[in-house]
Amino acid sequence: MSTSDIRSKLKDHALFSEFTALELGELLDLLDQVEVKDGDVIVKQDEPGDCMYLVVDGEVRVMHHRGGRDISLATLKSGDFFGEIALVDFGPRSADVIAQGNGMLLKITQASVAALAGVYPTAAFKFLIAIGRILVSRLRTSNQRYIDSLLFPVEGKD
């Protein structure tokens, strides 16, 4: 996939909505394209993380394993991202992420964000703030689900 194809897919995404065309182009030049095939394990639960991924094309499934059970947490599509915590720390991954069909991802490392900050510090700031906003939105949704589960327990599960 060409950089211009990727740029046209991502330019209106929340992560890049405040980027100028030049800033987005510079960031895309710093990132690695990762082609995935159906069933590929992109990240493995409990392994150390060192990057995040942005889904450009295709879908991935997020699966958590505990006590012999597999729990499907989410299906992510074009424009979604995962592994962002690895930009802050190198702790273990909290789930497997598996390709559903063929697709293309962008790999975003701490080094690529640092390189962007060296050339376009404002773009790096915009990128990190956008991630923060999306994470806060996810946290608000999770908090509301938790509160709802306490206030409105599932019938028959008292």
C-alpha cells in the first residue's frame, strides 16, 4: 500500500485529525508497514511490548486467556489501534491480537515518536494528546459499564 493510500485512509481519523498534510506524511515515513495474514498472532499475551499498532486495512481480534478460557475482548477495524501502553512502558501485553483475514498495520515505536518529536515537536504532541483523549474515552466507557454492572446486576446472578 502506498503512503498516499495510507494517508487518505487516515487523514480524518481522530489520531491525525489535527495534523497538517506535511506532519502526517513525515510520521508515515517513520513507521513500518506490517502485512498480516489470517490467523497471524501480532502480539502475544504476557510478552513484553515495545510498540503500538494502527490497523490500516483489515480486522484483528483481541483475545485474553485466563484459567484455560479464551475471552474475546474486541474486534478492531481500520483506524483502530492497540498496544499503546507500550509507548509508555515495556510491560507485558494484556492479550493476544490475531489477524482476522489479510490486512495491513502500521507499527509505531517509541523511537518513531521520538524522531517525529525531533523534527515536528507539535505533531508528536498532537499525536500523544490524541491517544490520551481516546484512552480517556475508553476509560469513561469502561467505568460506566462497571458502574452499570453494580447498579443493575444481571438477572439471576444475585
